[in-house]
Amino acid sequence: MSEKITSRKEDYSKWYLDVIKVSDLAENAEVKGCMVIKPYGFALWEKIKDELDRRFKETGHQNAYFPLLVPKKLFEAEEKNAEGFAKECAIVTHHRLKNDPDNKGKLIVDPTSKLEEELIVRPTSEAIIWSTYKKWIQSYRDLPILINQWANVVRWEMRTRLFLRTAEFLWQEGHTAHATKTEAITEAEQMLEVYAQFAENFMAMPVIRGIKSESERFAGADETYTIEAMMQDGKALQSGTSHFLGQNFAKAFDVKFSDQTGKQEYVWATSWGVSTRLIGALIMSHSDDLGLVLPPKLAPIHVAIVPIYKGEDQLEIIKEKINPIIAALRKLDISVKFDTDDQKRPGWKFAEYEAKGVPVRLAVGMRDLEQNQIEVARRDTQEKQTISIDSVVEHIQQLLIDIQENLYQRALKRQTEHTQKVDTYAEFKEKLEKEPGFFLAHWDGTAETEELIQQETKATIRCIPLDGELEEGKCMVTGKPSTRRAIFAKAY
Amino acid sequence: MSEKITSRKEDYSKWYLDVIKVSDLAENAEVKGCMVIKPYGFALWEKIKDELDRRFKETGHQNAYFPLLVPKKLFEAEEKNAEGFAKECAIVTHHRLKNDPDNKGKLIVDPTSKLEEELIVRPTSEAIIWSTYKKWIQSYRDLPILINQWANVVRWEMRTRLFLRTAEFLWQEGHTAHATKTEAITEAEQMLEVYAQFAENFMAMPVIRGIKSESERFAGADETYTIEAMMQDGKALQSGTSHFLGQNFAKAFDVKFSDQTGKQEYVWATSWGVSTRLIGALIMSHSDDLGLVLPPKLAPIHVAIVPIYKGEDQLEIIKEKINPIIAALRKLDISVKFDTDDQKRPGWKFAEYEAKGVPVRLAVGMRDLEQNQIEVARRDTQEKQTISIDSVVEHIQQLLIDIQENLYQRALKRQTEHTQKVDTYAEFKEKLEKEPGFFLAHWDGTAETEELIQQETKATIRCIPLDGELEEGKCMVTGKPSTRRAIFAKAY
């Protein structure tokens, strides 16, 4: 842990990448725009995945798996969706390499293996899934279909950044089919709430629940629900979306069902997803200039124990005292790393676990043991306390709860402090310039005004909050009437 | 469950596909050669995955994720590996679609989006992973690297069959790096044993542990270890492989480390994988003419309960009696489906759970309840017993253990009965013709003889068993000396 982290103040973007580097979460791959998720980063993703998967199953969903490659004619069936993804997709055109006759040991694409129809590497799976649902749905008895898929997707992004925007990323995508519009809307709203509660209770990240403006909607959706979180630099990060797809895909793929009266109706749909982007959100919500800070509920390691000793004999004495504590902690599902690596100094280890965001770190030396105590350091506030060995297990158990809560409260305070109402465009521009954050402002509901604001300020409408009050007002730009404030912010 | 299953005797291949269909595991996708894994099939894969993942972590491995797309120049770096996969890979050549000027609403590949270097959709990840390990390994302190990845891979197969051979499939691939040859070989052997024990203890499928002949080796390996299982038709199914890769990939990607004396050495490697093919193995090991038969340790549903009643009142009485039983079973981690769907008749449900291979089925009618008893049917033997309600929980708990054991013993008996030593080529051909199975025969160790046998009989060398005795003998074809018997069989 000798690598330096650029401070947030100095260069926020560089700080973000430095934190990823020192905490060993991921790195850029040899393939342009793609990343390698390293074991510690993947452990974090597994924690996220396990908890979300549990919540999906609890709400009645099952997992399944659909193909990676989508024939072009299926891809283009839903026009808006196709248009939305056509410019950024990886296209498979051939299926064989052959030896390069001019260059021994090298391979070239075999032109005779050209595909009759190109295949698109899925950027999202509505097309392939709805072409399949068509075969599964005849009657109202076949509905609802409540399916989720954990998968990789590819979107040919030009400007990429680890976790936040990569050409390939991991995600889950739920795809549901319903007999009624109401049921589909309820489903889309339910899944948004699943995401929101996960973000708040597990990631310790407060979010605004809202709906997207038409221009920010998912291509092919009638309504996009979103959770938006505020990062430490005041910018917004869209952290999860849930789409009410109306009958758009049912119509594109001609998926009808006979209702209880025998009448043929188009099926109603939703889709919803979160991705490895959540790891980016997690980093930017809590981390500091010393490295990653992880909420205990998602930390792969809860407690790191660093022994301070000279020689094998002292280490043995420490082990004898520490092993029962480790056993007691593990019994409480608290994961512990007892770092007895004697190639590294305690100071190096302290910095290492700090960089990796381990919530609690214990230091145990001989003098402490003689006094029957242990030094307990919490990552979030950097505070250290000396705790009696007899009560250290209970102390840590409570401390993990406190850290989880503290991180949430800290993030909520930041969000609250940087969220404000603005009533004029001048005021908005001035405040946005001074200090980014969330700005609640009236807007006339048109795409033109939205675009103008974006062009002039780089801020976009993040969402129209679901819990926003109805309020008579005037658009801050055009003065036209508005009944509800939207949130404007710069965004990732 | 009105669909008929072709009997094994009538048409074994069709039976296999029928079982998949009636048990709702998977279906062919709209994309040629690919499959959709349906929720029940995916639940099975999740059970397999969870248990293997636990065993990988127990043996010190961590999960990570590497890119789907492999630049051609990395792909071609290890020559044998490249050659082995070059003829069956999906190649990405473009990254954008555009509107077809001649055909409104249609899209065509935008020729201006041609990639400078083509990308291969990974058929396996040695190339991308070793180009990454190069950055991670400098010193012996960086070794070993013990990483596993759960991923999708694509191999352009012409003749595909659900689960057994599909263009895209799901798998895990372990990729490890070691300082010494011995350590790498030990790792490859350890992982083979992890697979073997999983196959035997969880899939109830006995396997032969062995090494592959040179011509059946993984492209790029110095040695391929395999587990081979015998299906009900006597054919072999390669169920998992573990490769000692020597220094081949380290040399291809120039991955060296400095050892404790400071000397630069090439790194030693292994890779090992199992795939959704295991589901095919599972089906063909145990299922029968009524449908799927699942070993309890992998069954998504252990117990299906079918109430037999007239009217809501009777159902209420049954529920009252059954609910405590369900609660008691679930406490024992036994998963229960209580099927109260009143749109379907009990007989239909019986056939449905039979087809889906649910290990235990209860039928509960009013008359049974009056006598304080329940009908318990086991799927493997079709036997039914009437059991007192007071002891039904303990009975089921034991029954699941018995079914697991019975399936294994049944498969083992079949394997033993259809494994025989043959000493002459004539005897081999005659017996193979009469009844397929495993044939232990002497072989002179040459690829020519191996090929001749394959051409004449369609049988291949499945492996040279690791527990095979040293024995002086003569090759059944050429008469040349041999010290060990190989297993010959027809294979999937």
C-alpha cells in the first residue's frame, strides 16, 4: 500500500480511479472499453447479487437464461428499441478463422464463413425474450411471466470509465409479461421499490425515486422509473431503472393472449435492471482520500485483525487469545481476516485494509494483551478505541450496525444539504455553477426546454420525484405553467 | 402433462429431447444452435453452481470476471489453442448498425464501423486471462493465483443438442498460475477430484477418473484429466475436464516470475471447467420413460404435495393438517410445493411432478386424513407407501437420503455391468456392436491406432483410468506392447 491516492479536492475523477486501483477492485482490460473485475471487486458484486437475487425470488421471480446473440431481424422488430441501441452494438458477421496464407502463425477471418444474417451481441434482451415469450403465451393462464436473468451485455461505448460505463458489463434484467396494464405498472413500481430499499438498506445510499422525462426514457418504454443517487461531488448517478413497456414489445412480436372471455389481447410488459455500475455508485457514495469505504452489509471482509509481534512465540500467544474471538465473530456471520503474513509490516497492513474499505480493523500487540484489551478502529470515522477483550465481540457486532447507519446518515445529510428549490433560471445557473447538487425546479414538460437547459448548463432532468408535491408553478425557462418540480442535476 | 414421451427403447435420442420438453427445462432458441434455459432448468443449474462454487472457495479459489471479447492477436498467441478453436468461433467485426436506405424500418451493418482488429467471442478464456496475468505476476510472492469465472462461452457448433452441445453454453472456468510444475499438477488433480466427488455425491453419477490420450487433449494442454460417466445407453459422456497447461500459455504471453533466488522462470498453469452439459448428463443418468428423475441433492423441489378434495371446505381441512408438516419439512431445508391449483386435476398433477422428477410426492385425501395417514410416492422406484401423519416428516427425510443413494447405486450397477475387459479387436468389435459400454483394452499408445479404431467402430478412447493397474499386455489392434488398459467407448 505505497501507492498514493489523489485527493477528491485535487481531482475527483482521478481519485475515483485511484480508489479502484488501491482497493484492487478492477482494471482496464486489453479489450478497448472493457474491464477485468478482480477478485475483491467480484466479491463485492457477489454480495450485491446474492441480496438482490433473494429479493427478486421473494417477490415471485424466477431466473432463466436467454441467448447472448440476437438475430438482426429480431433486434430490429421494436423500432424505438432498435434505434436506441443500433449505434452502439457489437455485430457478429462471421463464424470461422483460417490461417493467414501470407503470415505464418496468424489467423484471418475466413470470408466463406460469412453469416446469412448478422447477430447482435445483446445490449439488452427485450427482443430475444419477447420473441420467446410469443411461444409461451396463449392464454391468461400463462400469465404473469416473472423472469429475471443475470447476464453480460455489450454496448459499444466510446468514453468508458471503470464500473460506471464499460463496453461490456454485468447486470440483471427482469422481463415480465402481464394480462393487464395495471398489473404491469404495479410490477414496475414494485421492482423500483426493491431497488430503492436495497440501495438504502444495503448500500447505505439514499435515493430519489422518480420517473424519467420522455427524452431520458428507455428506448421502447412507455414510462421509465428510476432511482437517482447523489455522489460526493454533487452529481447524480442513475442507479437502477424499471420500465413499464406498455404493449410495445407485444405488438412488435405479436404476442397476444386470450382473456377469460376468449378475447385476444396484446400482453403488457415490464423490464428492470441494475448493473455493475452499482459498484461505482458505492465507491462514490462513501469512499474517502484513504481509499474505499464499504457499508458492512456489502463488505466481503468485515473485520481485519493485525497482530503486532516479534517472533513466532509472541504470535502464538496472540493467536491463542484471538482465535476464540474469531470463532465467536464467525458464528455471528461476521467475516474475519486474521492477517499473519510476516512479510508485511503492521503499518502496511493498516493502510491496506483502510484502502480496501474493511469496516473494522483490530490491532493486537503484546502490551494490549497483558492489559486484556484490543485496539478497535472503525473505517468510516477513523476513530480508534481500546476495548476489553471480554466485550470485544459484542462491541464489534454493534459497531458494524453503527457504521452501516452512520454511512447512510452521512450520505443522506449530504444529499439533503445539496438539494434545493430554485425558481428562476438565473438562480439555477448561478447555484449550479457554484456547487453542483440536486435542483428542484418547475419545467414546462417539453423536450425543447429540457434540451436547451442541457445545452446551456450540462444539467439534465434526473427525474420527476414520485413523492413530489403538486404545486402551482411556472417553468423556470419559459414561464409556462407547471404543476410539479423536476430534479435537475449534472449526472454520470 | 398430456404430452407423450417416446420410450428409451423406441428412440433414445428422441426420448432425451422429450424428457427436456415435458419437464420444461429448456428449448431451442430463435438463434441457431442456442438454447433458452427455462426457469426449472435454470433452478437446476443454480443448484449445481452453488455447490460447485462452495467447493471451489473451500479449496482456496476466488471468483473474478474477464471480458467476453478477445482481440484476435491475443486469441492467436497460443498456437495450438488458437488452432483448436479457430474453426468454430463467433467473430465481431463491426460496432454499429444504420438505417437501410432501401428498406424503411430495417437496419444494416454500417460499413464505416468496421473494427481495425476483429474480436472473438470467447470460446474459452485462457488467452484473455493469461494476457492479464502477465500484468499481475512479477515475483513468486504473486503466486499462486487461484481464480475461477462463471461465464457464457460460444463455440460455433454445427450439430447441436440441448445441454449436450450448444453454440452458446454456460460454464465455469478455473485458471490458476503456479511457481512449480508439481504444484500445478497437484492443482489440476485436485480440481478433477472436486468434480468427481460432486458428480458422485450430488449428481449420484459414478465417474471414471482418467487422463486423455494426446489426440483428445485440450488444445494447448500438456495433460488433460477427465471424468467420464456412462449414460443409460452405454455411451460415455465427458462430464468435466481439468488441464495441466504446462508453461504453454506463460510462454505464449511471456509470463515470467522471479523465484526466491531471483531467477526468472515461466509460470506453470492449469485450467478446468464444467458446463451446462452436466444437466444433460444428469438427465441421461437417471431419467426414465415417465420423465426426469432428479437426485434429491439437486432437485429444486424435493416434495410435491397434491391435495385431493371437493370444495373449499375440504381443502381447508387438508391445509390445516398439512401446513405443520410443510413447516417442519422446510425447517429441515426440504423444499416443498403444495399444489392447490384448482384448475388442474390430481392425476394431471401426479404426471406433472413425475415428469419434472420431483423425488417425493404426497397425495392427501379426506379418507387418508380420517385415518391419520398420507400416501407417499417415491419417484425413483415408483413405489407408494401409506405413512402415518405423525411420522411422515422423519420418513421423508430418510426417504430423500435413500433415493439419493439408490440412484447412485443403480447407476453404478449399470456402469459395472457394462464395463468389461476385451483382449482382441474382434472381441471388442463384436461386443461393442452387441451392447455399447466401456471396454478396457490394451492400446499401443499411438494416434494412428486410435484413429483407426475410431474410423472402424466409432468408439474413442475416453481415458486411461487413473486407478488402472499396471499390466503387461498387447495392443488389441497392432499387438505392440502396452502396460495399461484404456477405456474405449462410443461417446456424446
